[in-house]
Amino acid sequence: MSKVQVRNCLVNLKKVERKLAEQAVKAAAIEEKKFYSEAMIQVSEVIHDMKNQLVQEDISKQS
């Protein structure tokens, strides 16, 4: 994947994360809120990992 594709993927993942957060707030049942919250956390971890990977690639290219 190119850097542009990775950044586009990050943008889309952030949209998914935001939608999951919205659904967690709107959900009526506690189990439903928990489901959306856990999914949001997992997406957040993926976003974090991808950002770290981009930073590591930038650092290695500078060396």
C-alpha cells in the first residue's frame, strides 16, 4: 500500500470510529452500548497502530 492509500484508510477508519461512538450513545440496551464501545476501541487500536507504523516508516526513511 502506498502512503496515500494508508492515509485514506485512516480517514475511513476514523469515520467508522466516529459512527460507532454515535451508535454507542444512541443505543438503548446496555449490551448494545457495550458492543459498539468495544468495537470502537478495537478500531481505535488499529488506527493507533497504523499511525505508529507511518511514523516508524518516516523515521527509517530519514536514517
